Amino acid sequence: MVQYRSHLRQAVATIAAAIAFCAGGGIAQGEAWQPTEDDQLLLELRSGQYRLGEAMRGYQTPGGVCVDFADLIQALDLPVRLDKKSRRATGWFFAEDQRFVLDREANTVQTVNGMRALAPGAVSDTPEGWCMSLPALSAWMGVTFEADLSNLAVVLKSDRKLPFLEAIERKSRAARLRQPSLAEFDLARMPQAPLPYRDWRSPSVDVQVQGQWNSRGGAQFSYEALAAGEFMGLSYTARLSGSQFGAPDSLRLRAYRYDPEGGMLGPLGATQVAAGDVETLRGGLTGQAGFGRGAFISNRPINLPGRFGLTTLRGTLPAGWDAELYRNGELRAWQADRGDGRYEFKDIELLFGQNDFDVVLYGPQGQIRHERSNVPVGVEAIPTGKTWYWAGIVDDGHDLIDFTGKFADPLTGWRWGVGVEHGFDKRTSAGLEYQSLMLTGRRRDYLEATVRRSLGSMLLELSGAQELGAGRAWRGEALGKLGPVRFDAQVLWVEGDFESELVEKQQRSDYSLRLNTTVRLGNWSLPIEGSVRQTRSRTGQIVNEWLMRGSLHIHRISLAAELVHRALSGPPATSSNESAGTTLTLIGNASAGTVRLRGSARFRLADGGDPLVRRGFEQAQVLVEAPLDKRSTLRAGYEYEAPSARHQFTLGYVRQFDRFALRAEGRADNHGRVSGGLTLAFSLGPDPVDGGWRASRERLAETGQASVEVFRDENGDGYRQAGEEAVEGVTIEAGFRHSQAPTAKNGRAVIDGLQPYVPVLVSIDTGTLPDPLLQPKNRGMVVVPRPGVQASLALPLAPTGEVEAYLLGPDGEARGGATIELTDLAGRVILRGVSDFDGYVLFDSVPYGDYRLQLGEASARVLGLEARVSGALRIDRTHSSLQLGRLRLAPAAAASQIAASAP
């Protein structure tokens, strides 16, 4: 009978365990054991919450439980060959170096621990085959097999992640990512973990210390420290760097506060306020983004690009790191360490639709970190009726405190600006901006106006800028999509003696067209891009340029190639940096086994008739990384520069420890320069697990952290009460990141490396649960991380029960095939199922708590029934199994009556 299926299984397990126990007791007193039907067992193999393979045959012997070896091989998919004729079994367990040979004739077994004689009772002959005792299997395979006869199961336990368990967990995580309803994963509808600003949060500090020696300059020393925390309700970041043992070179300090909801400063509705070392926005025709000491305020969405059709990605790039940029999975650029502690990918073109950016940072100690962002370009740029503004002032190029003065540029100075944008309707917006800055040694003031309008699947922007007391410039740009082709067309005119940071003094006009699409080559996708451009100067010089770019990703190889041809005609422009000819640039990375290769190269294919241009190989950079073990990496590099004919070779060794990382590196070039260096990197931060402070090789100050407490929620209320125990050994996940260590004895664990200001769901990895009858109370909690700050949250694990019922229509007939949902009292779907042909519904493994039953929206609409099926249901220790019996569904017309009578 279907409704008793769960209880029947428990009864059978209990009776079988009792019979096996009694039989075992009698057998143990005998001198020789022979398999009988009374001793037979049918056992499930379990690991954590997972059931592995089909049920295994086994026996209760005087020495305990044994299982059929052939069934175990099949359940674990072991590469072991069992030959009963020769009475041998050969193969390996879990890894190829864990060889296994069992010879019944010689009565020996050989494993990684050597060869030894078979212990008495290790192997028993049964009608089914060889029955292996659980202690013997545990000793041979390096894991633990335990019998759980009350549940007719064999439990596999291991201190390490076994390959087949990792595969199951990957499939489980993938299944959770492919839920039928995306609305269920709407982070805004899920429980939020508050992260209020505080008057004080202990900072996280990233430290990098480097000592160098070279044959011409002697010994040098440098250090860099980046701290992030909170003080007086504000976030702050501080970067201190120096090159000697004495006074530091510079100090960058930034105090700021972000509120994505725009709730700061009352009527101003600011989303970001910052002072110290800040960055201002760039204009379309006037000024670049400025960085220096100053202040900034805005109510614009965080990380919104400042210019139509283009975006600039900036961030922290510690010494010795390099960065790759991907757009929609396409490799776009690579940047090595510039020496200023930042990476910058300027003027990256945006495509109509989604623009998913991934900046991959590679550390000298083998670290890999992703900084992901998304910039959508669609019909509605600014919400209707919404006004965005920004205002900022900076001392351009000057750190907050400059101890040496070597960073100061005498041609720069204070710059300031203010801008507003307003959305008139879904398709139209306009903006006005004022900027004042220093250019070529004198102050210049600009006014810029912009109108943006969407036309079908195209965005059109018209802008004009006036330099006060000088000339003006006009620009038109169309960004859109025609079928599979995305396009960007631009036109620029310059009148008078207009000059800015974005328009050169000699520039008169500029016309360009860029096309982007993806070509399918079988199973491969090949993004390609082509563009043409013509620029005219005031002297009459004409520059014609075309570009072709392609990217290819095959298995573990990513390649990008860019071919640019430039032709000049007419009189030369006095200040032009343009050079004629054809240039090929290649960027790529590849992996072969554990070896990783990254590099770039530039070739001059043609000189274009310019006698100052030399054809041939111009520049190359190659970096190879080969791990020696899990914590050691060998790095080799090569750089070539044609103008100086310099070849430089680099060899380095990296060792990662739990709390710090070391890198030793040597360099030599063909000019006789030899150098070497030693780098120490570590981070310090509050320890949420053991208290006090912790040291880590991860960069804690640049990313967010989550401190998680896991406990056993006995009453299912979601809050930890006195007497509710912590749960040890559970792994926490946040997006694609996992805690480095499972929860400790106090139930605490920490996840590092969360991307700041990007909401992420922090949840329990159910594949690591110690008890399959213990399940998460909810899917997790959403955290919006902040740099260097730990978000504290608690995730309850509750014992489970079950709910069963029959669904009947208003006519009393069974309703099979209806989607039925178990929701919490807030309406969030916890479990979903489909009623059987007889209307039977069963939800098992339901954590203790309060729930309701409802029909799925589609089923309620098709059947013409009210969605509500039941009132509030309580599952707890007293009522762990709810048998609701026959539930008669109400017609949709009776909705008001149901609402009035529902508890």
C-alpha cells in the first residue's frame, strides 16, 4: 500500500536487524560458520546523505557483517577485476597508486602498505561469491565501513574527499543550479543576512614584503600593506607602500559608504559617498576619470559605466600579480604588474545586450582570484522619472599623503565636476555635465550635454561639448543589434580650437563602424569582430584603419588575435602618435595537465611606407607555471623587447603555507643584468572560529568574508536556543566558493574571497552532512559582502519529518498529476512534487518547522482550483509524521471563503 511505504521500510529494517542479531548471537557460539538464509542481509551503501549504487548482498557472521565483493565493486565503480577461477582480484582503489592484489590460493593481500597474509575471517565463501568483512575492507581501502543494521545500511566514512563522492557532489550542485523556476532563486526574495555598519570592525590586512638584489643597483627592499575595515560607521581602505626601511613612499586612505538601495543623506538618496583617495567619472567628450585625494558623492548604481558604449575596469593589482580580462567568455586583454598597485583596462567596448566581465588575477604564489561584473546595455538606461547625479573633486594624480613627491605631476592639479541624468520615459533620457581640469599646464572648463534615445533594438546617443572660451565638439553614436550581428557606429566633429583629454588638439573628425558576431564551427563558437575607422586632423592628415579580432576557446586553450592595419595620407599631424603599417597581437593561455601557460606577443607585419617603422617581432611575454605538488609551484618567464633588443629570462619557486606564501625569483638578461628577489605575502584578520586573529595566505582585505555558525535546530524555529548543539564537519558554500575547512567543534567556519557588493547565497553543502536525516532549515541566506569585513550568519540544521496526504477534487475524485508545493509561512517554496494517480502526495526529509501546502500556479489555473490546500502545518519532535488524510480541493470561486476560514 502506497501510503505506508515509508513506515513499512522502517518496520522491515527493525525486524531484519533483530533477526540478524539473534542469528549472529547463536552463530557466534558455534565453532564453524556456514552461510544460511537466516544470516542473509540486503544492505544499502551510504556516505553522508548519498546512497551509492544498488543494494548489496551480505551476511551476519560471528565476526560481524560481511558484504559481497562483486556488489561492492559495482556500487563504488571500482577498477578491480575479480577472477573466481584463479581465485584472484586485481586492480586499484580510488587512485592508480593504490594498487590491490588479493590471492586466495596464496592467502595474501597486497596494498600500498605492502603484502601480508589474509586475516582469519577476512574473506568468506558464500553461494553468491566472496563475502568481505567490513574491518578487512576498511584496512585495505583506507576508509571506514560501519554496519548500521537498524537501517539495513553500510556507512562509508573517509577523512578525504573520494573521487566518486566529488562527482556526486558536482552533479548535486549542478542539479541545484538547474531548478525549474528561476524565481525561486531570486536573491531579493530569499532570507537576507544583515550586515550593518558599525563604529568599529577590526580590519583585515594584506601584507607583501619583498627584498631584491641586482648586479648594478645592489640590494633593495619594498613593502606594501592594504587594510580594510570600518570606523565610525564608515568603511575604509588604506594602502601603505615604501621602498626602504625608513619612511614610506605613500599612503592612500579612502573612507566611504555604499548603499545600493540609495538610502543615504536623506533627500539626496546617495548610493555612494567617499573621501580620501577617490575617483571621479569620465565624460563623453571632455575629461578622463580622475584619481587622487578628494571627495565624491553619487546616487548612480554602483559599478555603472560612466560613458555610453564603453567601460573601464579598475582594481587593486598587488606587486607581482598579473590580470586577464574576459568579456562574455572571450579573452580580451592581459596586463602585467605596472608597479602602481592597480590594474586598468581602459575603454572596453560594450555590446548591445549582456556584457559579462571577468577579471582573472594571478598571484605570484599561485593564487587565482576572479572579479566578475555585468554591464547590461538595453532599451531602458535610466528608469522613467529617475534622476541620477554625481559630484566630485580630486587633486589629480596625488595620493592622500605623498612622502616623496615623486608621484606628483607638475602639469596636473585640482579637478572637479558635477553631472545629472534624467529618464523621461522608457526610451529617452538626457544629461548635463560640467568639468574643470588642468590640461597642458592651464585650466580648462567644459559643459557637455547628452540626449539618449532607443529606436527598436538600437540605442542612439547625441552629445555636444563646449570648452568655455574656445571651440566645441559633437558626437553621435548608435549601438544595437541586427539579427546575430551587433554594431557600434560613431561620428565625431570638432569646431574651433576645442581640446580635451578625450579629443586631441589636432583632431577634426572621426568616423568608425564596429561589427561583432559569433560564428559556429561545429561544436566551437568563434567570436569575431571587425571595424573600420577614419580620422582627419586639422592639418589635413587622414588616417584610415581597419581591425579584425577573433577569439577561440578549445578545451583548456584560450586564444585571442587582433590584426590592425593603419594607412596615413596627407601632411603629417604635428602631435600625432599614429604610425602606419600592419600589427598582429596575440594573447593566450593554455593548460596541459597541471602546467599552465600565459603570454602575449606583438608582430609588425608591414611598415606602411614609414621609414621609422621596423618590421618583425616587437614584443613578447610568456609565463609558465608548473605545480610540483599541492603547495609548490615552479614559474618560468621570458620577455622580449625589440627596440632595446632585450631578452630577459625569469625563474621562480613558490611555496604556499597555511598562513603565508613565499616566492623566490631570479632574473637575467642578455645585457648582463642579473637580479634576484624573495617575496613574503600574508594576510591578518579576525578569526571567527577560534577567536583572536588568524593569518592566511588569502588576501582578506580586498574581498568579503562570511563567518557561519551551523547548529542543530531541534524545535525548527530557525534560531539557536540554549541546549541546541553545534554541528561539526559541515562544509559551507557561497556561489562557487567553499570554506577551506569544515565547521569546527563550535560549529563555525569561514568563507573568504567573496566579491564585494555582489549579493551571494551562503548555504550548507548538503553532500557533507553527517546525518541524512538532518537537513538545512532553508536554502541559505543572502549576503552583500564588503571588503575586509566578515558577515556573521547562522544556518540551522533541523531533524526531519514527513507529510503525506491524498488530493481529492471538489467532486471527491482523486486528482493525480497535480503539482503540489510545500511552502514556508512566507510563501517561499521549500519542496515540490506531483501527486500520484490516486492523488497520493508524500514529502519526506522535511526539516522541523511551520509549512503550508499549495497547488502549483499552473496546476491551479488548469484545474480551476484554489491554490491553497492546507492551513499551517507544524512538524516537530512530537509530530514528525503528519498524515493529513484526504484533502478536498476547493474551486477557485471559493477563494474568499478559504481565506476567511484559514488559520
